Amino acid sequence: MPRGQPDYGLMTQTPVASGISDPGEAAARLGSINVYDRRGWTVWMDDFEAPVLKWTGAIALTGEFPVLSSATSWMGAQCVYFDAPTGISSRSMIIRMFPLVRRGRIGVEVFVCGTTEMPGYLWMQAEIDDGVNSYIAQWRLDTTNRNLFIVSGGINRLIATNVYGQVTNHNFLPIKLVIDMDTDFYTRLMVGADEYDISAYPMDFGGLAALSYVDIRIGVYGTGAPIDCSGYADNFILTQNEP
């Protein structure tokens, strides 16, 4: 059965039996973390393998500051760990601001797992400030009931069910959110092997904005129930020019 490329070129033969049409595949074989969805152009990525955290850590109420941990990881030796002990609205998160490189569609991808239950959750938030207005996109993951929501109109919108992202057996769940900065609407959500069209949902208006930037936050939101909400995140990727 034919596959790949022929083992010859216009001027010379190639030294292997089969070529690789997708250069992203070559990068993946060389250890790249960009192995989940290669649509879009990579702006910045973090495998959390550096000796220090490249993000700003933040907490609210009883939340604990996020730390790099080798207790588990998706790839490599470590990832970032969040802990929000029992207490309504306790939070543990990482924050990083990126320049608004260009308008259009951007993607935010991360692998996560944790122990959370609504009203607590693992979450990712992208705030887009374009110098005039601010719009906010967010997903929330309940790992106990295996539900994933996006937030639109200030309401949790259930998008995916039976998703598995618990700490047991290092089960990291890949999640990629794509949003459109031109229309201020969501575009699509990838959760594991499934892709969802969420283009009918607008992002939430966050107020007026004098500056231009993209603010990304990832972390855990605590709950008043007797459960310690915690989670891990690995392999963050920010992309632009998403289809």
C-alpha cells in the first residue's frame, strides 16, 4: 500500500524508506508538546519543565499558591499544581498576559486533571482586551460528575458530558478552546476526541478596556462542600490564525 512520500527527490534520493509530509509530525517525534491539535500557528507554549513557574501565581481566600509538582505530569517530569481547600470562592490560579498580536481567532490549549465537584471546578479563562472593550471566555470542568461547561451570558452552558479528567492513573484531559476576537463569539471546543461547535454562544462583556492584551488564567475554584478541590495542568499552548 502506498504511503508517505517516495524515497527519491528531484535531485537526489532520500536516505529513508518513507518521508514525512507533515513537518509537525517530525517536531512531535523530536519531543514537541504540540501533539493534540495542530491547527493554528503557535504563539507561545509552556511544558512547565522550567525550574521556576513562568506565570504569576494568585489566590483568593483559603486557596494555596500554585506550585510546580513532580507528583504527576502528562509529559516530562512535572506540571503545575493547584489547591483550593474547602471554602466558597477559594481560588488557586496562574495568570499570564500576552500581547494582542493580531485580531482573528485564537486557540487556548491545556491538559488538565483534578478532583473537583460543582460548585467548585477546574477552569480556564481568556480575557481579550482590544483597547476599547473587554470580552471574557471561560470553560469549567467538574471532574466528579464529568461535565464541562462554558460560560456565556453569565450562565454555565453544559457542552460535554462523560469527560474523564481525574488524577487516577495520570489521566490528563486535553481541552482546546477557540474564540473569535473579531465577532466576540466562541468558535469551537475540543475535549479529548470530541469537537463541539459553540459558535452560537457570545463571550461575556467585561467592560471598557484602555489597553490591548490577552489575559489567560488557569486554576481551581473551591466549593463550600466538604471537598478539597485540586488540580494539575500541563502543556499549555496559545495559537493564532485558527480556522
